[in-house]
Amino acid sequence: MDTPERNQIGSTSVSKFEDSPVFNYINNLSPIQPVKSIHTSQTFNSLSFASLPSVFTSPHASSYKESRFLRRHSISDLSKPDFSTEDGSKVETDGGATGNVAQLQDDSSPPDEKSDSLSNPSTELPSERPESTKEEPQASKSDSSRPDCDQKLPDSVLKSGEDLALSDSCVKNKSGNGSSEAEGNKQVINHTEEREGTGYDWESLMTEGADLLIFSSPNGSEAIRLVQKPLDLVTGFASSTLSQIMENDNADLSKMRIADPVESSGGQHEIEFLSSQAGEACELKDMDQGIDSLSFPNSSNSMSREITDDEVARYIADDCKPASNLYRGMRRRCLDFEAAVSRRKNLEDSSNGGSVSKRSEEKTASMDKQLVPYKSGGVATRCVLTGIGLHLNALATTSKDAKNLNHDKFSSERQLNLPNSSASCHSPSGGLDPLLTSAVTERDMDPSGNGAQNEEDGARASAYVLAEDFNQNSPKKKRRRLEPAGETESSCKRCNCKKSKCLKLYCECFAAGVYCIEPCSCQDCFNKPIHEDTVLATRKQIESRNPLAFAPKVIRNSDSLPEPGDESNKTPASARHKRGCNCKKSSCLKKYCECYQGGVGCSISCRCEGCKNAFGRKDGSSILGLEAELEEEETEANHKSMMDKGLQGPEIQNNEEQNPGSAIPSTPLQLSRQLVALPFSSRSKPLRSSFLNVGSSSGFYAGHKLEKPNILRAQPDLGINTKPVLEDEMPDILRGECSPGAGVKTGSPNSKRISPPQSDFGLSPLPRTGRKLILQSIPSFPSLTPQH
DNA sequence: GAGTTTGAAACT
DNA sequence: CAGTTTCAAACTC
């Protein structure tokens, strides 16, 4: 689990953890550790904590984490309601629990349990554990799966994130599929079985695990808590809990799977536990406990166990065994690409009740290949991708529909895909992601989804997933910027690059830190997961030139926070373009102008000529000043404009143009960005996504560390309010040197002014206090860039 | 949808 | 650092 410490500290924290006795202890407990090197998930390993600086190298991890968190939040939100009421959700939760367990196992060696259970269905859980450790063959299987887990605690965190992502899809699928609990359970089983054949079992487990995570963090914040929870707690619980978990996990896991129906109640428990507990071990325990409770909402735990043991053993035997083998390789990929795939699978499963066989086949294919098949098979999906953004992001605020969930997934996927997704992105954008990220957020925002909705969502999600897969696998598939400029844009970027190969900042997708997707009409695109290495390398190069190249272009101060509800989107006085524009002919009244596009006023840093930026003129460096100046002029014009607005609401620009000073100028960009922020703002979680999107477009690609910290920080954030604060603060922090007024102008390698990404900086729940926090966090952020 | 305009990004 | 070129988005028709 990521502890706040880690996040804050950054790379250094990681080393500390590793060195920390607790970490060692955990490693000892978990068989996984040794395995780490073993497998595979290159991206993961790279990400892994081993090389913090690897942020870039393994941006995925970070992005994943973030996105996952975001997703979690969103998911959790969704899941919660489901738990409370819907059966389908329950099923999901169950699955999620198992998945979580598995994931957790990665850290703590739970896989063994699964493998054990699988191998020895008849064996009792308690015995299984010891056996598992003893049983090498099984252990080996688990090990194979573990490689994913190879990471240490931090990895677990990552995993959890992945799980979450997976779980999202799963949840959706499950929720959709299982109208009744029994059905849901059956479905789960089926899924597992099917998966077994292909090795998806693990994935499903992972996805399930994700669900659990979600539960754990119904509110995003909770999830964060889990991650953040200090090692201290871990240390305290670690020994006891881990041991217990190890012992009980097998049974619990099995139970978890079986328990699906009851989960609703259990899910909550889990959440509670998670929140309270720290460290992975805690999570595992929680999971277990939650499962137990869930499994036997009505009956006592003992009951659940009895039932579960047998059934579970069966299930496990069926599901887990095959999965274990496949699982190995799969897992890491899942993190990056696989996660999406698994999600997709899950979605597909949910969407296609009987299509499992197909899935299994696809699954059998290598991850990439798998992705491809899915893609090919992918149904038309609605792209709500956020930027990635994660994001990215991304970017990130996207459609509000149930699809939002999908978006989140997408964003996460994107992020994952991206070697270094930044978005999230809070996904670009990014997030959030960002995009975010990115993407993502709205989903969270829209917890309203019912079980039925979930189903639909799942189907949609699957579709989205497919689309993403397409992107990854087939350049043809591109993101769809379904959403016009507004919300999705930030998160979901589309490009039309022809010569840049989408490896330059010319490419919006690349700039946002997200991979190109279906909607993109780019040519010779290298901004795809397939070319992750290239993307990362290129990104590094660009960052080497300008560390803030992927930082959000527009920094917004708290003042500027426009609430989602604010239609007027007045430009925040504090908001500024990091570098300022250089417009000469557009008078800063068109989107050519980045300032205008970003919905911010021009500042001293701008070198524009004939600035008429409705959000704020360069001369009036401060928007307020401009406004004051304009006020007189505007007053009248405003009246007119107001009148027009009242009638024509949508067209603010005109008014703005007419009344540059008008407070209401709303640019499409603003809308998009604000939208990104707004959605989030409204919802605490979304913020993150928004952050990703905005700030860490790079989130996808960008250093994971940064993102995490950001995430953690963001977690507390309640909404937009925090965000703005962050922005303001961010500049300060980043600026350090920079003059606060003009927006943050940081010296860029190119002598250009760069403002640190606002989004990146964690948001402190408390504006003022937050600042301090932000400052702390900020260091982490820089660390990321420097690493590059 | 093609062509033009624009300004950021990249290059020298 | 300044100037030029390249590039893709924004815009126009």
C-alpha cells in the first residue's frame, strides 16, 4: 500500500520503505517478493519501486495507480450503491473481494492460497495456506501470478489500482449480469471457470480484487486512505494481520468468491477495514473480513465458511488453477494493457453471458494479442474516454453517463497503456486524466447507475475497452472524442497528426500524456502502447528540454475555481497560462490563443499583441484589474451581453468579445478545462481525475510517484475549491522563485515560462492548510520531473 | 471535407 | 536567445 509517506516523500520514500523493517517483514511474509524478478510485467517492474525515478520508465504504474484510485473512487461509489441494494453489485463485490485478495496476495503471497485452493479444492482453507507455502507446484503457480506482485508494498498499491481498474469492468459486467445474487454468483463462477481455461481467472480475480478495492474506497478518499495509511499502522497490523491473513486468506478468499450474494453488507465492512487499516496486510484482512461478513450477511461467518469452503474449493480449483499459469504473464500486462483487457473481458463477459468461450480464447492469446481480439470483437462503444486523462486523466471529466464508469476505465486504461501516462490522469487530461483522468471522474460522479445501468455500463465499458484495446493493438482504433470540446476534450484528446507521429507536443494526445485512441485520425502514430518505449523515450527527451512540457498549460488559482454549476465560467483571476501566449493576429480572442483556450486571461508573461482576451488582458495582468477597467465599458455591454446570455446562454464568446472585460467570458476551452475540473470539483474524487487531466497530462506517462502523491493529496480534496487552492498554491510552490502574480512563470529550459501543473499538486482539503501540504507535495512532484 | 489561418513547438 | 521552420489545431468556406 502506498503510504502517505511514500507519496510525499517520493522516490526517497520508496527506498525508505524497502529499507524499513516493516517492508522487509512484509516481504518475508509474502512469497511473492522473490518472484518479483521472475516475471514480467516489465512495465510494472520498471515502475516498480525499484526505480523510483522510473516514473517515466514506468509511468504506467503511476498512471495506473492514480487512475485506479480514481477509478476506485468512482467505482466504489458505484459499487456502494449496488451493494446496498443490488444483487448484481453484490456479486461483483464478491468477485472483487477475491480479486483483491489475489492481488493482495501478490504482495502477501495470497496467490498461493488461490493456487492451493485450486489445487486442493477439498483442502480446507486453513490447511491450505500452510500447504500452499509448502506446495511448490501450487506455489509455483501462484508465483507465476505473483510476479506481478513482485513489487513490494508500493507494488501492492499499484496492483490495487490495477485491480480497481479491472474491477470496474468486472463490476459493471457483473452488476449487469447478475440480476439476482445467485445468478451473480453463478456468473462469477462461470467467469472464473472460463477464465481458468484462458488464464483469466486471475484477471477476473484481479478485477474482483479491484472491486474490493473499490469497496474499500467507496469514496475515493477512502481508497486513498488505504493507500496513504501510514506504515505505522501497517507495522502494527502487519505482523498480526499479515499472519492472520496468510492463515485465513485462503479460506476467506474462497469465501469471498462464494459469498458474492451477501457482499453488500460485507463490502461495507471491507471498506471500513480498509480505511482503518493500513498496509496491504490490512487490506487483505479487510478483504477477508469483509468477505466473511459479506458472504454471510444473514448467517454467521462460520456458516459462510462452511459453505464457502466446499464451494470455494470447487471454484478455486476450477477457476484458479488455470488462471494461475496464465495469470503470470497476464498480470503485468493487465496492469498496463491487460488491465484494460481484463476489464474488457469482464465487460464482455457481463455483456456476453455465453461469450465466455470466445473470451477465453482471446485470453489465451498473448496480452497484446488478446487485446487485439477484443478490439476486433469490440463492439461499438461510446467513447467517453477521458484524457486520459487520467487521468489523463484522463483528463478526465467526461460523459456523465453511466458511461462515465467506462470512461474512467478508459482513462485508466489509457493511462495504463501509456508508458507514462500522466493524466490523470486525474487523466488530461488525464487526465485524467486525468485525466483524468482522466478521465474517469464523472463516472464516479455518477454513482447513480443502477444495477441495470451497471450492466449497460459494463457492456459499454467492454466496448470502450475494446476500443482502447484497438488503440493499443491497432492504431486504427482511436479514441473517440465523443465529447466536443467541453468536458471530454480535456480528458479525451483526439489528434490528427500526420507528421509528428504523435510523439511531439504538437500532438494533443501525446501532450496530454495519453495514448492515441480510436477517435484519433493520426497517421503513423507511435503514441500507442505498442510503442511504449518510444513514447517514453520521446517523452523523456522532451522533458529533458522542458521539465514542465507536460505540465498543464494553464494554472488556475483557487479564486478562479468555477464551480461546475457556474455556467459563466468567469475566468479565475488567478488562473494563468504558464507560459503565456504569443498571439499576434487572433487578439487572444480565439482558441489559437492558449490563454483564451484555457479560459484564462493573459498575463504579463504573455507576449501577445492587441490582446483582447475576454478573460483578462495582458495589460491588466490581473483579470480583476482588467475587469475593473472593463467594467465601465462592460457595464453597458454586459447588460447587453447579459441579456444575450440570458437568451443565448451558450455563446459567451460573443459577449466576451464584445466585452472583453466581462466577467463571464466562457471559452470552449474553459468549458473543457473547467468542465474537467468542475465535474471533479463537484465530486471529490473527480478532482483527482481532473487533476490528472489537467496537471499531469503527463500523468499517464509521467512519473508515477508524482501521481500518487498527487492522488493522495487530491484525495482529501473535496472539490473544486481545493483544486483552485492547489493551483494557486502550486504556483507558489513551484514558483518558489516564480512571481506569484503573473502566474507561475518558471524558467523553462527554453527560457519559456512554465507553470507547474496545478492538477498535479495535491489538493488539500483545507485551502490554507492545504497549501502547506501542497508545498510538501510539490517537492514530490518536482522529484518526478527531475528523475527524468 | 478541403483549404486557410494561426500560433505553439521544434529546429537552427 | 532570436529567428525560422514545422506542425497541427482552429477556423473558414
